[in-house]
Amino acid sequence: MHNPLTLFQKINIYMSYPSFTKISLLKLTKLKLKQSLIGDIIYNRNIHVYSVGLERTGTSFINSIFSTNFRSLHEPEWRLLMHIMLYTNNQNSDIILNKWKNWFIQRDRSLRLEVESSHFLGPFVPLLKDTFPESKFILTIRHPKSWLKSVVNWQLNHSLLQQNNRWKPVIDNYYKSHKPALIPILKNNGLFSLDGYLNKWYCHNKLILDSVPRERLLVLKTTDLSRSLDQISDFIKVPKSKIVLPSKREHNSNPKLENFIESIPKRELENSIRQNCKDIYVKYFDS
């Protein structure tokens, strides 16, 4: 596979965090404080949670319910994670763990988060699970048909991303399939096949479900998120009062577009979902 990283990007990732990053003296001082023994005291961690659902499944909502009372961020340092994800594509989890463990430890000490909500962390869940044994994981999971509609509409609204040098390798890595896109709205907009999208849905969720012990993993359907505060508080072991439902639900909405889902024959869509999403679809959405 062609390596999409430039030499500078490779160096930036391999060197100790945050080398080569433009940073003010004040931010650098705060960073060094976080990384020090004093930081262990000041930034005492009451919980350690990773929200690792796919894009368009509610990770921003998970961040919002924790952000009032905990140090929580949505997709911090996504550019660095994106480059590492591309660089480690097709490497097995043992290689990733050995090569990147110290980097993620250093990153953790730099951020000092209690909750990190980011789909970019998905490929690194086996590493995070072993490196931070006290951490817990929330997997937000959305019906594949609803997710497919949302993610394709998002891409149709941001069609320039398909030509963007920074994003194109990521999108290609996510959704490419050996089968070409045949549905006109996908093909005509340079998007990917149903198999490409739905295989991403399956592989992302499968890796997390197979990697994280049941006692450390909470699986929530996207449609149930606003009704799951009791379940989340029990899982994290914090009072429900600490988890604050936003007054207005935060979500990344799309302007209304042509509903491409309706252009797909129902049987073809159902068959593609069953073939690609397999046992996970059956367990969570076909009961």
C-alpha cells in the first residue's frame, strides 16, 4: 500500500509528543505541568472513559453529557490520530501495541482527560485497553441503514473532501472496496460502494466488541442515548447528577438532500446489510 505520509509527518509522529508542534510558551508550560508529578495531583482522574463509536453515531453527544463535570473532549488531536491510523493500516494489533504504546502513554499524560470521545480511536482500542487497564469504553452503535444514510449525506454535503489531499487518504482507507459503486448517486459523486461503507461499519464495531472485556464495555444504540443516563452512570460508577443531559441535543445534522436510500432496491439494501454487517446486525437490530 502506498504510504500517504510525508517525511515530515512521519518524523512528527515518531518523535516524542508534541515535537515540531507550534505551541506558545504558556501552552507549553501547562503541557509540561500536566506531564509532571505535580500534574498527577492537580489533574486527579476520577474516571477514565473512551467513547469509540463510529462517526455519525453520537460521540459528540457522549462528550456533551460529560463535559460539564469532567475533563472531556470530542476528537482531540484528530489530525495526529488520522495520520497514525493511516500509517498503521493493515498492521496487526500486536505490532501497533509495541510500536505506539509509549506514544499513547505520553499523549495521555499531555491531555489528562477523563473522557475522550472519538471515532479516530477505534483502530487503537486493543492498545488502549491493554495500556490503560482501568479505562472503560462506550460503543455507540447505529442501525446500518440509518448510519449509511447519515454518513453518505454528510459526504455529499462535503463533496470537496473527496479531492482534499488531507482527507482523501482517510476516506479511501475507510470505505474502499474491491467492488465499484454502482448506485448512480454514489458513483456520480465519486463515493464508494454499499459494501465499502457497510464493511467499515462491521469491522469498526467487531474490533471493539472482540477486544474489550464485557465488564469494561457499554454498548448503546444511538436511538437510546438520551434515555441511557442511568445505564451510563451505573457503568461508570458516578452519580447520575454528574452526567448532564444538554438542554438541546447536540448532533451534527445534514441539510436535507435527495434520499439516496430510496433509490436502492429494498431487497438489495437488506441483502447488503446482512452480508456485510453479519452477526452484529443480527444481535443488535434484527431481534
